[in-house]
Amino acid sequence: MQKPQKGAGVLLRFISDRLGIDWTSGSYYHLTKQPKPKQEHAQTKNLNLEKQIWDRSAKLVGTTS
């Protein structure tokens, strides 16, 4: 857990820095650093699996795909 002053400093960075230049909207940041991307799991590229999960989810909530 961090001290309130440090947490405020992190917030101030995003308020005072320039969007799109110093930081990217929609990206994940840990404190003030953007972690390096990790290798994606092979299943994230499997479109057939994606459709199966989507269809199953739709069935579970009572909608159609």
C-alpha cells in the first residue's frame, strides 16, 4: 500500500501530462509506468473458439447470436 502523497503524485501525472504524447488513453499503467506487453496466448487468435464462447454466453443469458 502506498502513502496518499505518492498516490496523489500518480494522479497528478495523468492530469498534468499530455494525452497521446506522455501517456495513452485506454492503456494499463502500474503507478506511472506502462508495463511491457506480454506474449499473447495462442487461443486469443482462435476465431472458432471465440465464436463458440460467444454463442455459449448468448445461450446462457437467453439471447441469440
